[in-house]
Amino acid sequence: MPVRYGYRRVGDDDEFDDLDVDELLALLADDFMENGDLDEAMDRLLREGYETEDGDRVEGLRELLERTRKRRRELEQQADPNGEMQRYRDWLDDIEATEESELDQLLEDAQESGDERRERVTRDLVDQRKMQRDLMNDRLAERLGEYRNYEFVSSEAREEYEEMMGELERDVLDTYFQQSKEFMGRPDPEELARMRDMMDALSTMIEQDRRGEPLEPTFDDFIEKFGDFFPGAENLEDVVRMMAERAAAAEAMFNSLSAEQQGELRALFDEMMQNMEMNFSMNRLVSNLRQATPDIDWNRAHRMRGQGGSPFADVASVAEQLGELKGLEEFLGQSHAAQGLREVDIEAVRRNLGDDAARHVQRLQRALQGLKDQGFIDRASNRLKLSARGVRKIGQIALRDLFRQLRDSPPLGGHPVATLARGGDREETAKPWEPGEAVALHLPRTLRNALLRQGPGTPLKLHPDDFEVEEYEATRRSATIFAIDLSLSMAMRGNLVPAKKMVLALTQLISSKFPRDFVAIVGFGERAQQLKLEDIPALTIDYNYGTNLQHALALSRHLLRNERGERQIVVVTDGEPTAHLTASGEPFFSWPPVHETLEKTMAEVLRCTKAGITINTFALDIERSQFPFVEQIARVNGGRLFYTDVNDLGTYALDDFVKHRRAG
């Protein structure tokens, strides 16, 4: 089969059953939330690879790049076009030695015969042959050509010469046409004429296509006559690509030699093509192929350092593989691999790096495509962007992880068992029953499901899959503001990402389980501002100094002013207040904090308390600070205060929220 290099898009026929999109998104989210750049996070993930929850290692592009470089070095040691030239030189030397020996023996036999006339005629013949050979050019190409007009005295030397020329002709033709057919014997004149016709017809079609003219012959006519040269070709572009890649590989073989060696090898190929009366047709075709494929690097060269000779066709095949490896190496080494990953030809990877490498690239392709197909990411202004659905998915993943942590090691004790909240009005809706859930059957829906499953007739037998339970509208409604510290210390101490995960998880919980609740997010550094949920993953710290809790509480209180039910502000911070807003609305910062900052912050705490808003505070990094001020907030407001390590922040917050949301 031909060695071909190209690109393909992941198509509709590709299988995606083994996609680990959730895992990839979770891994991607960690880096993204740490650095705020989705493109860079994606590139790092694709470059480094990852390990699945099942323990499977998906190699990254960096490992594949090392494989590519190693394979390239191996191939460079397998090819040596000059070594093949030397093999033909040595072969011709052996032929000449055989001829020389035969001439010497012929003269010796004549001398021993005692026949003066025979000796004279034989000496004239020997001198003539030796003079003819002495006048031959030292360059291999010209010397071989001159031997075509030489009459060998030795039948053995003549047979060796014919064998060598046949092998050389096959080698030259295979260099350009091995991807389509191999010549097992010396091509006969009829076969050579057919090959010339094929090259001329292809050149004509390329020229017609370039001018925008109808193809004559048509492509179908061409394939019907010459299809055995191009197995698998479906259109003119396929044919051109197959021929161009092979011809470019031959050029790379020439370019890999020194100027002197290259000149000698080109002369040899020209001599052989001229001998087969194919020189004009080949030169015309190569010229057309160059114009038709500007994307191919026709001037590339490779370091071929093999030991000993190998057929020129094999060297060209190595050069073609090296061209593919060069393309892979350039892609794998580029800075934004995610942009071109889906275009990489899996079969090119498989040919050059093996099945394992192909599976790794394909898995990366499928995972990246899965993120796009499922609507988690998209591309805007040539930059990757996390979609709203992707933000929600990250929240679901974070929430799942927090519940898993609670299950394995509940930080605040166990959760209440599942109960049925009957404190509201029954809705005209039902949902499938889940094992472990308190049962209040929605009888009409349950019976209907049983009838649809079983069909008409009695007795009607119920199955757990038939059960649907009534849904109730909760009378308790909550309003929650998550106030996240965005000061410089949060990022420096590694607290920001866990805080963002906690917000995403609890926001997801509220939107899915308590859809009538109000939730908003406030970030505060030098100032406070309301944040959109979709902005949270890419959120970075405020590089202006300050922890303006006063402004954060004031803004949160403003957002809760029209909300009913239980209202709370969940504050996540790693330090005491160091900034406040002046009367003119400008931020003021001081470390250590001045009395005015603490006073204005506590005044806002009192306003929240008077408005019936609970302030629950999660204080991080107790080792670095004792947080005396947050203790005062808890005493004044009556809210809860948690000293927690950053690794336990999410589980503490989730546990506290679930308990108090279900209570009462």
C-alpha cells in the first residue's frame, strides 16, 4: 500500500463510545480555573496527557513528539542513496574485471596457439576494447550509457551488465511509481509506452484543470485505462497527491546528498529515463505536480546516514516517511496543538508510530471533539471558550466530587436520611421513583406506566420501574449570596480554585434541587462586584491590594433587598478586612488594617443583621491568621463560622448548606 501523508476531520462515522469527556473536562477545569486561559489549559492537558479514573494512561503530545523524533532518527540510519550509488559502481567494476579477465585469457590463448594471424587479430581486438573502455567517462551515469554501445567479449560480463541495467531501471521507476505498482522484471517497451501515455494524460488533465477547462480525457476514462497505477484514487486530486508525494520524496532523496553526489545521482536518473525514452514525460509531469501542490515542501532534505546501499525506491520510501514524520513533528511541537489536533491523519500516525500511538491521538481527538459535540466548549474569535453548559457541567462534577468526599469522610457528621417534604402544595407533576427515596406514589402515572409495559388485561402487576412519585412545591425559599475573596493572597496561597469549585458546586445544587431559590455571586478585592456564573471558571484575582469586605456585604445586602425567605451571605476569605469605601466611593487600603476599615465593615455587618440576613463565614488558612474579626462577625450576626483547611472548604460548605436547607 502507498505511504501517504494528509489530514482528515473526525467524521460522523467515528465511534465515540469510549469517550471520557467528563474526566477530560474535570482535568481541564482545574488548570483553567487556576490560570483563567482555556486555550492554554487545553494545550497543557493535550501536551502532558492524563490518566483516567480506570488507571489508563493517555499519552500526551509531548510523549508522542519524543516517539516521532526517535522514529525519525531510526529511519535516518536506514537510508543511504550514495551507498546505493557505490553499490552500482562496485557492480560495474566487477563487470569490467570479468571483461578484462576474459580479454586477457583470449589473448593468452591466441599466443599459445602459435598462429601469428590469430594472435595479431586478437591483440587488435583486445587493444580496441581496452582503448574504448579507457576513453569512457569516470562518472557512473555516462559510463553506463557508453557501455550500451560496447560489445562485450565476455558473455558472463554481458549478462551481468544486462542484469544490472534491468535492476537499475526497475529501481528508478519504483522510485516514482512504487506506491502504485512494483516492476518485478525489466519493463518491456509496451509497458514503458503505456507508462509514458499515463504521465502525458495526467499532465494534460492537470494543465486543463489549472486553466479551468473540461478534462479530456475525463477522470473516469483515465482511471479505466490507468487505474492500476493509482489504487484507491477517487478523483483527480487523489491521483495528483499520490504522484506528488512520491515525486517530492524522490526530490528529498536528491536534496539529502552533497552537491557533487546529488549531481551524479540526478545524472544517473536522467540517463536511465532517457534510455527508457521517458525523460520528457517525467519532467513535464513533475513540473505540473509542483504547481498543483504548493502545500508540499519540494525542497526538503533529510539527514540520511545509513550504512551500505539500499534501493533508491526504498530510500524514497524512507524520505516519504521522514516527510510525514516532519509534518507530525511540526504539529506536535507547535504551541497551540488543540487548534490542529482534529486534523491529524490517524493513519499517518499509525504507519509511523504504531497502533498504540494512533490510539492515544485518536482518544485525544475524540475527547476534544466530544467536548465540542456535547456543547461544553466552543471557539469564538479563534479562542476556546467554556460554554454555559460547560460551566454547569463543571459545577455538576464539582458537586459530585464533594458528595463523594462527604460520603467517604463526612466532615460535619452524617446527613439526615431521605425524607419526603410535605410542607407545600402538591404539584401536578411527577417523576420516576429512585431507590431509597420516600414514597408517595402518583397513582394515575404509576398505573399508566404498568399498562404501557404489560398491556391490557388483569391482574395488573406493578414493577418498580412503573413507580412515579408526587412532587411538592417547597414553601421554604432561600436566597444566597456567595461572596468570594479575590485578594492577591487567595491566589498566592492556592485558595482561589477551591473557592471557585465550591461556588460552582453549590450553585449547581441550588439550580437543580431548589430552582426557586435565588443565588448570586459577589467577588471582592479592592472593590466588590457582582459576577456571572459563566465567568467563575476563568475568574482571576484582583491584583489591586485590598480585602474590601465592607463593599462586598453592602453589595450583597443590596442584591437581597427584594428577596423573600431565608437570606444568607456565604463569605469565603483568607484574611481580615484591609479596605473600605470612602464617602466619595473610592477604595481605601491599609495593612495592617486601620480602625476605620474595621468600623465601616462592622457597621455593614450590623445592617445585614438588622435586615435579617445571616452571614456564614468560611475562614481559610488558620495557620497563617487567627481571624479575630470574623469571630466578631459571627458573634454580632449570629451566623456560623468555620475555620477550615482549603481542601475541606467545599465539603464543609456543602454539608452546612444541605443540613440547614433541609431543616425546619
